[in-house]
Amino acid sequence: MKRDYALYQVALKAMMKKNGRVLFLRLNESENRLDLPGGRIDNVESKVPLEKILDRELREELGNDVKYKLGKPLFQFRRATKSKFKGIFNLLTVYETKYISGKIRLSPEHTSYEWINPTRYKFKPKDFFNKEEYLAFKKYFSRK
């Protein structure tokens, strides 16, 4: 018996680094989860290069002043979407990104940001949306 395919939206995230620290955003206070800047591909962007989509998302979430250098993809993980998209998941690809300059101006999607030293910060499962996401970050930072 053939099973149905899972439905995924694709999201691109930036692991922005500065002086050994990583930029993490905080979602609204009720969730208080860690997040990276970036987001999903819009329905009109099927022919837009991924780097330009990520640039659009970074400008939306961090403001137009932030300058950075985009690197290679680092790792992926999955996350369930918000409840209105029941049965659809996100596949997130995290890109290496070097912060160069600029004032960060958060969009209303996030409440705060912090530069975290991943070798000193004690990441906990509750910081992330699910166990797979937590383990992906934990594995990546354990290699450093």
C-alpha cells in the first residue's frame, strides 16, 4: 500500500556569528523559544535564488541596516507549522552567516535578541520547538 507524501514548506535560517557568538532571537514571551533569523519561501519565489530569499527574510526580521556575509548550508531539521497549517511541516536549512555591521531592528515576530556563546550556554530542549531541532543544534555545537 502506497502512503501519501508528507507536505513541507521550506524555510531558510541564518546562523549569524560575531566574535564567537551566535545571534538568537526570542519568539513572543509566552513561547520564549530560541529562533534564528530567516523564514519560509513565499509562493511567488519559486524561481528566486535561495540566497535572495534568505536576504529578504533577514531584512524583514533584522532591518535593512544589517550587513553580513552568507556562507554554506550547515544543517537541517524539521518543525511543525502553526495550527492553521495542520499536517504541513517546515524543513529548515541553516546557513553559516558572518555578521559584519549594522543596527538590528527586530520585526514584531520576535520580542528580543541575544548574542549567545554556544560553548558556554546550556541549551535545553524547552528552548526549541521539538526534540529534533534541539538535537540538531546540540550536535552542531558539539563539533565546534
